[in-house]
Amino acid sequence: MAAGYDQPMNPRSNPPRALAAIDMGSNSFRLEIGQVHQDRYRRVDYLKETVRLGAGLDANGMLTEEAAQRGLACLRQFSARLAGFEPGQVRAVATQTLREARNRNAFLLRAQEALGFPIEVISGREEARLIYAGVAHMQPGSEERLVVDIGGRSTELILGQGKLPRVAESFGVGCVSLSLRFFEGGAITEAGFRAAQVAAGAEFEEGLQSFGREHWRLALGSSGTAGAVSQLLQASGVSDGRITPQGLRWAMQRCLEAGQTERIALPGLKPERRAVLPGGLAILYTLAAHFDIAELWPAKGALRQGVIIDLHERRLALQHRRPGDMRDTSVAELQRRFAVDTAQAERVATVALALFDSALPDAEADNRRELAWACALHEIGQMVSHHDHHRHSAYLLTHVDAPGFSQSQQRRIGELVLGQRGGLRKIEPQLSSETFAWQVLCLRLAAIKCHARGEADAGAISLRCRGREAQLAWRPAWAERNPRTLYLLQEEAAAWLRSGPLRLLTAAAA
């Protein structure tokens, strides 16, 4: 048993601190329920279903209805197991297939309804970071390590030491996509293996310097493909579980002798793994050759445990027991990289959050935090150009690598920042969300209040919510000293009356 890990509990007894992760991978969907206490991880329950979502992308990049139905059926099963869990105890993440699918938004609406919890599509680098978090917690060690995770449609490589990932990258090749392309109809040939290895090598080539042998001492294989190959090599008496080039050649030869994926009969290999084994072996052999991996050890820990560890850290941050989660670190790094005027960002945040708290005192914590992050980063586009900086800021926030954030959360923050100034029509679809409308209103009012970049004085103006009516008031003495700011606030009220979903009314405070 690895340090930091305890044996599973009774699978139907959920302790009060239990957290749940749903990993919607390209090959399998997994539900992990675990508990983190005093830096030790205890598994409570684990469910896995082979969904083959990645095999359901058609030639146009659309997820087929058949594949969608397989995914939805699995999520309904997970939903039944998660009965009684609060939203803050559950995090669901989707990976490469839904990063690629052109109709992913339509599927996500149905998927979230089936699961009963929000689903985040995470970037490849965020997936890699979470994989490393899971491995580092479940298998602690101080040596420099290369972690390899072969999924259905992507492969993640991470270099790290201890709990700190130093380099993380996602490559667009996986066991499902490679098997479908080069072992069509399940036919296994030498030509297929050669072509698959060339294709995989082309993907990995740009990582040759970053992940070269000189950067690590131990190589670990995380998740399904590495685990399956390790098990079959050990069960066949070829190795003690470590994956070697010799062992991979032996496994590929057995596949060639079988000729068809359905005829592969190897000890320790689960039937649902047969169809994607050739692609997985081709990737492993390519990695061994390109990165000089003489031994790849199966890792304890994977994406799903990393999600739970990350969720645990977020909850501690909210309880002010630790300085902050990874998203706070990413925001500070983006401020530094784009030379943000942090004093102005702090002024805007002080006013915006005071308005938001008075208008919506019962808002969810993440809604408030998204507004705070939008305030912190609303001017990063000024590094590109002062003109239309809100549009540059929104683009950067939507596309920049920001560890800890999902792609969907980055988009929401980018849309908030896009709405900080100018007409409201450009964010009209998003304004159908009442919470988003209040977030935008508070950001816009704060930007106006602080436009002169002077003292914040958050108490000078106040905001009250009366249904869909926003009542903005100000201290008369402040208004007399700041006629230009007052003019801009009244112009803002007129803009919301023309085209906003909220009716903004203004008056001097009594």
C-alpha cells in the first residue's frame, strides 16, 4: 500500500467529508468517491463503465446519438449513486472527446441533466496537472518523475518532483483514436503497427526536448492503458508488472498472431480492453523508443483522484484554512505576466464585490469568486492595446492556459470581462442568466466608479436587488465632489433601461 492511501471503506457508507469525481474519458467513464483527511486518501467507492465516447465522433467531428446515449445512460447510473451529495462535494470533468466534439454544448446540456451536477470540459494541460496531482498524492516520492497517461484520444506527459508538476503537456493521440484508424475493423497487421507508431511519433516529436531522458529518473504509467498492459505482462509471466520494450514487443507479437482484436486472449486482459489494445501498445512502444523509457512502472493514482485532491484544496481555501486554491495562483501569475495594474484591479474588486454582496447576499461562493477573478484580470488586454482592451482581455481569458480553471469557467469569466464596458448586445445570450446579469452590472458599475483610478471608497455607492430591479444609490456629498462619475453612472442606468435584462434605477441615498 502506498503512503497517503487507505483501503476502501464500506462502498455505500458516505462519510461527511466524502468527495466525488466523475472522469468522462474518451474510452471509459469513472466515478470515484473518496475522503481526504490529514493528507491521507481513503477510497469510499469506485464505479467504471466502458462508454467508448471517443469512438462516437464521426468524420465531421460530431458526437453520434448512439455514443451520446451510452454516455447518458452511464451518467444516470452515477447520478443514482450520488444521491444526497451537495454540489460542492462533486466535480465532473470531461476530456479530449468533448474538447473535440463540435456539438459538445448540446450534449453537455443533456449530460448535466442526467448527472444532476455541472460538467466542466478541461483543457489538455489542466487534465495533465490533475493527473499529476493524483499520482503525486497516491504515490509520494522525491525523485524526478515522468508520468505518462494514455487515454482514449489524448496522451498526457508530465514532469514533476514531489507534488510539483514542472512541465505538463497533452498530445492528441490515444488508444481509441489510433486503434480505429490503423486497426480498422479490428484487423491487426504489422503494417498497422508501423503506421500507428509513425503517427504517434509525429505527435510526440515536439516533446522530445522537454521530456527527454535527462529530465527524469523514474517513469510511471497512470490510468487504463498502462494498467492493462502491466497486468497482462505480469499475468503472462513476462515481467513483474513493469512495462519494458521487450514486454511490449512480446505483447504486439501475440496480437499479430491473433489477427483480430476479438481473438486476443491474454491472461489478465479484460474483454473490453481488446478493441483498444493495439493502439495502446503502439503508443507505449513509441514512447519507450522516443523517450528512452527502459521501464515504465504502473502508477497509483490518476485523473479522478487528482480531481478529488483539487476539490479538497478548494474547499479548504473557501474555509480560509489555506491561502487559496490553484485558481488564485493562476490569477496572480496572469496579473504578473500581463503587467496588470494590481492596485486598480483591487479597487475595482473592492467596489464590485461590495455591490454584489449587498444585492445578492445569498449567491453561491463560486459566483462571487468568478466576479473577483474577472475584476483581477479585466485589464489584461491592455498589454495588447488600450483601444478595445475589454475585447482583448476577453479573448486572452478564454484561450490562455490557466491551471485550475476549466474551459467553461474561463469562458464565463471572459464573457464577464467582455461585458465590462460598451453595449450590452454583445453578451445578450449570457445575460439570460440572472446571476450573470448581476455580475456584469456590478463589474460595470465598479469600473465606472474607479475610472479615475483614485480611492475606491466602496461605501459611496450601494446596490439593492428588488426582483429584476436594481436600485443604485449614492451619498449626496460624494456625488457633489464627483459630478463626472455621477454622469457616467446615470448614462449606465440609461443603457440598462434600453437593452438590459435588469432595470437599473438611480437616486441619491436618503
